Amino acid sequence: MGKIVVLFIACMCWPVSANNVLYQAHAHNDYHHARPLFDALSHGFNSIEADIFLEDSQLLVAHSLDEIEPEKSLSALYLMPLWQRFLTNNGSIYANSAKPLILLVDVKTEAKATYAALVNYLQPYKPMLTQVMNGELVSGAVTIVLSGNRDIEGIFADTNRIVFIDGRLPDLGNTTSPALMPLISSRWSDNFSYNGQGEMSANEKALLAKLVQEAHSHHQQIRFWGTADVPQMWKTLAQHEVDLINTDKLAELAAFLSR
């Protein structure tokens, strides 16, 4: 616990400011950056991804099991700093935006046990979270969306919920409410061959437009992972109104989207 508190205090000392909130900017594997969370916030990112492992009742942030460190918990790296900003900014993560920040939590361990642990983990932060209470969606400063090993049945069964589901393309067009599944994500290469070089083919442009339109018609956002992390790909995704653009290049994507 001592290490966690020290880490949190150290993080609070780093200045974080962003002139513009970039709603399409998604920080992929955010924890690999020098300042997890803070680097993304300093560039105005409104969607941030963290992989988690359930280890000895703790939710630890890492890309693989051999990378986990006890002091790098979900609370220390993300929840406590976000809570501090929530308090400082009168209920928002960004002082100039009331739109919820997306924290995409990619579960790497067994779905049911990790979801149960996550719900307990989130209780102290409940006032800042988007939630469903008595069937009503209440927008918060942070929306927790679960990806990876998702306990879909468990989340669906929680009529009062503080965690939402990252859906997949087969979920498009079904009866699942965006209040349960606000985001649809897919591996880019499952449907497209375009790699950010030259122009996308007419057929692939048509397919991308169709998928985006279908998601938006159901009031869901759409995201693709495994896209080429280059400006021409960002341009293509932005032109087709893909809601979240994955990147590991925070400064470069921020500059591109701020033009």
C-alpha cells in the first residue's frame, strides 16, 4: 500500500493540461507510456486503454503476466488520479468538457472472477462513474467499458451496473442496448486489408462506411484495433467517422486531430 500511495503522489506532481479534448483519440496500451494516464490526458485523449490481471485479489495493469508489478494497480495508475481530477474539476475529468472519458479495461484473466473483483474495486469511485440505476442511464465523468475476457452474462444480470461491455461486430444490429454495450470493437485485419499506404479500395471504403453507419444508427461507437499507426490510416478512419482511433503515438495523433 505504501508503494501505491507514493506512486499516486508522484503522478499528481506532473502537470496535466489540454487545450482541446480529442474525442476520437484512443490511447492503446496506455500503461506503456512514460506517464501512464497523464501523457494521454496532457494531449487531450478522451479514451484510454489498460490491460488488467487479477493477481492475489489485486487488479494489476500490464500487457503480459511476466510484466506485472504489485505497485502498478488499476487504482494507483488510473482510478485514484482520475478521482482527483474529478474532484478538482467539479465533476469532470477535463475542465472544459462534461463528456465522459472512456476507460477501456481489457481483462486478461478469467472473466467472472475478474469482473467480480473489478466491481468491488470500483465502489469507492462510484460517484464519478457512468452507471445504470433502476433501469436509467446516469452519465458520469468516467465510463468503464470492459473488453477482452468479458463476463457478459454477469454484466447483463446486474440491473444496477457501473461497468459496460465492449461489443464485437456480430453484436451490431442486435437488440442489445447501448446502455449495456456502448462500444463495438473489431480487429482491423478481420475485415480489411488496407494498411495506410495509398488509397483504400472502393469496396473496403463502402464496407467501413456501412459498419460505421450501422453502429451509429444504434447509438453505439465503433473502434478498430490493429490498425496501421500512420497518418494516412488516421485520415481514413477520421473521414469515415470511426469514433475511436487507436494509437501508441500520442503526440502525433493529437497533432493530426487538432489540425
